Amino acid sequence: MVDRWAQAAAVQDWMQAHAHHLHQQPEVGLELPETHDYIASALSDLGLRSEVHPAAGVSAVISGRSPGRATVLRADMDALPVHEDTGLAHASERDGAMHACGHDLHMAILLGAAACLVDEPPTHDTVVVFQPGEETDRGAVPTLASHRSLEVDDAETFALHVHATWPAGTVFHRSGTFMAAGDWFRVRFSGPGAHASQPHLAGNPIVAGADFVTGLRAAVAELAGTEHLVATVTESLMGNTVNVIPTEGTLRGTLRTLSAGQRTALIDQLATLAQQAASDGDLEVGVEIVEGYPAVVNNPAYVDRLAAALADAPVQTQAMEHASMVIEDYAYFLQRWPGTMVYLGAQVPGHRSFNHAADAVFDDSVLAIGAGLHLLAADGLTSG
């Protein structure tokens, strides 16, 4: 059998060129016309016929040598609405958009794997899928619904995600729940408003919001005594001048949980705290919960096979003790087919940043390892 790791290493520079171009030209959300065109063109250069759906990604089928269970390899494509502050020579050329989560690397890695599989076909058919709208738009749903290439029942699936703060080149895996389920919330307090000199005459949405945030932090600490969970307030829209008590104030944020029971308990507690804060301030309140992504649940048997194959591979591996509280719409792929997602450490030596930060950077040297992982999956997780 061909040495897939050596094959992946041979396209390292080719992948890096793609990653740098994609990093310079980020697009946010589901509508990624230039990114769609770029990926489709790159696949065409490899001799592959792309299936392209606006707002639903790009896919191509690489024919295997014999019939059998197919493999679905997925990379996400969208950037974040972040102004880049890295100083990289290939920094974003689009103000207010940045590949701060490493999706540029994901695309380059999957392109590299596709190039290797065209050169040395896998045993069975492999579908490479480039998906938009992962960050907040649930892009996996229209992608899975739109592509004829994904109308396969007998398949396994694999994906990876680079991590800016974990050691470069180390593969982190976990059986079962790998990433949390996530929801979004909005709490809106409203009242008559008043002059700032007369706070005793009106409720204050800002005070109610502060009480709510304090109470939510305490509630999370109590609920987390049995299972880790997260409730983070990420946006506050309250008031617009120094001498007016506002009539309305809104808080938004995210909830992350690892089980249905904890999700229900956290949502119930959030609603109770919002009602209490409003009542104490003689205000009205509205609470909105937007169901987000389900948990990313890795197939245990698949993870066991992956770990066994990696034992003979030229990479470092580490089993994760705890699930990540990040959310990922790759969860929908894993609801359709057995498979796994792994983290690939990509920390730049001497640099500490975080995924989604304006100064997030990733070590390009991991591209070959990422491609090798995809090739391992395409070959049915054999160690050859």
C-alpha cells in the first residue's frame, strides 16, 4: 500500500499556497461565492467534477477501486466577522472578515487529501465535502440536503478541527460526546423609563440585566456540580446616553450543555432568573431560546479503530478526558453516518492565541498531518 503520510507530506507546500490564498480572501456565512468558485476550480484542476450549490457547498466523488462502504470527508469554509490583527504576510485583505477559526487550513487540508486520492485511489468511493455556514448558520443542514453525492446510506464520515492553543501536530480524540450541544438566548427587559435623577420612579433594565447576569453565573456554578456546562452573556444593548434610564435593554448569549437533562435545567433556570430580575425591578421581560446545534457525538467503535491506526502512525496522539464546550454543526453529519471528529493541535511555537480571536494564528506545518488523517479515513482507517 502507498505510504499515505509521505504522500501527504509531498503536497505540503501546495496546500500551504491554497491556505494562504484562502486566508487572504475570507467570506462570512452561507453565501461564499468566491470561495465556492475557488474550491470548485481547484477540484477541477485535479480532474474532479464538482457539485456546487450556492449557500450549500461544494462536493466531489473520488472513485474507489472496488465497491463497499463509502467515506465522507468534510471541511468547513466560512470565516468570522473579525478584524484581523495578526501581522501575517498573508493576512486578510477584507476588512472585518478573518479566518480566525482555521477553516482556511481545513479547506487546504481536504484539497491536499483529494489530490493524493486522485493520484492513488482509495479502496472505496470517497466524497469530499466543503461546507459553508458552520459558525452560526447551520450550514451542514442545507449541504446534506442538497448534494446528490451525499445520498449514500452505507458510509462513514471523518472531519478535523485545528486548535490554536494545543501542541502542533498532536491529534486529540475522544469517544462519545466530543463537543457540546449549543443554544442561543435573548432576554429583553422593558419598562417606562425615566430621568436619570429619579431612579426611584422607574425600573431600570440595566440593573435588572446586572442582577440576571450575576444570578446566571451562580446558577451555572451550582448546576455544574454534576456535569460541566456553560452560559455566557456575549452582548448587551442597553441605553444610549448618560441622563436617561432606558425603556428597554437586551442581553444575548449562548448555552452549552452535554446532556438533554442539563440543557432543560439550565434553560428553566435562565427563565426563572430573568422573571425574578424583572419582578424585582417592576419590569416586563421576554425570554427567547433559539435551538442551536446538537452535540458532536463520535462513534466509539470508529474512534477505537482510529486510535489503533494512529498507534503506528508518525504522529502524536492524546485521548481527551473531557468533552469540548465548543459547538460544531458537523454533528449533523454524525447523526447520519458513524464516524468521528478530532482536534489537530496547531499552536505556533512561542505564540499564544485562541480560535476566534483577532490575533489567532495556526501553524501551517500541520497541513500534511491533517491530510494524512483524511487519507487514513478514506482508506478505512488502515495503518499502512
